Amino acid sequence: MRYTVGEVAELAGVTVRTLHHYDAIGLLVPSERTAAGYRCYTSEELERLQQILAYRALGFGLEEIAVLLDDPAARPRDHLARQRKILGERIARLEHMLAAVDEALEADDMNVNLTPEERLELFGDWLPEDYEDEAYERWGDTDAWAQSKQRTARYTADDWRAIQAEGAEIEQGLAAALADGEAPDSERAMDLAEAHRQHLVRWFYDCGHEMHRGLGRMYVDDERFTAYYERVAPGLARFLHEAIEANASRTA
């Protein structure tokens, strides 16, 4: 088989100008020419071009490629073995880089920028990542989820301390109102419910009143949230739920 320079360029996915350059530097010289002086390439020269392009893709310079291909002791299999070894090493490096990027993403998602000591201090035996899948299933397609993930990924230990201190202050205020016999729809209770909502807006996501109602219902429907507020004060989960409902109605 004989191929014109145009046919070779199309088969190999290179430009005619590239083939002319390879000819000029002696890297790929066509063994034949037509009567009109046009280059003609044989199957053997196409095989050499394949090796050239493979080495180029691996980052070898043209002079290095010429030395490798012109080595009389080298067989075609030797070139394939060398290329496979280089590709294997490159794949290993890329896999290592991919693992490092995945670890960085996981750290960003789970706030692992905190030290183990800080995590223990702030969260105790409650680990945010333990609830990650469930939270994503509930809210992963919402703007609030994306907003919360973006914000919390940047928080330092001092930020979390401020969040917890502010949250505890609101909870203690609610517990005191409950202990004083305030009704959930009293001004005091509704103002505390609004402070609870603003706490979420300030630190996590834009929480409108309807979304806040949904959270309030979860506090009494999900035993885990109920148990959390009951530890602060018996009856607090329902009191907060009803205060949230009253505050949303007041605003409406």
C-alpha cells in the first residue's frame, strides 16, 4: 500500500505541515515519491508515525524520539513495553492526585478542617457526617442545602463556638419562657422563635417562615430532635414548635 501525504495526515489526525516537518528533520522520511515529486508513504512508515505520535503524547521531544526509533537493537515490542511502563507510572500519579483531591473535597464537605480535639469539644460524640446521607436525601436538591454547605465549609472552631453559644442562649431563653408559664403564642415566646429563625439565617441558610414551620414540625415528629430539646427542658420541643407556628402566623 502507498499513501499520499494528505491520506496519511487524515489517517493519523495530524497536519500535512507536521508531516513535512518530520520529513525535513529526518524523523519520518517517505521512501518513495511519485513521478510528479509528491511524497508516498508505505505501511512501514505509517507504523513509525504511530510510534512517533505515541511518544509525543507521552511528552518526548522529537530528538529523543529519533534516537529511540533509530536504535537498531530496539524491536517494536520494546517501544510498546516502554510506552506501557510510562503510561502505568502516569496513571499511578494521576490516581494519587485524584485521591488527594477527593480527600480535600471530603474534608471541605465534612468540616474536617477542624482538629480532632476541636471536633470532640464542639460536637462530642455527635458527628455531622453520620447524618450526611440522610440530610442530603431530604434537602440535597434545595438552595438551602447548597447555601449551608458553602457557608459551613469555611467555619473555624471559633465560628462554631459562636454558633453554639448563640444557639444555647436562645434555647435557654425558650426554656425560661416555658418555665415561667408563657404561652407559645405570647410575644416573648414568638420573639424567641424569631430569634431561632434568624440564627439559622445568619449562620446557615435563608430560612423563610414556611421553611421554619417545617423545621418546627420535625422537632416534634422526629424523636431525635425531640430528645435533643427535651434534654434542655421537658416539653421544650413542642413549645418551640408551637411558638414557631405562632410567629409565622403573626408575620403573615
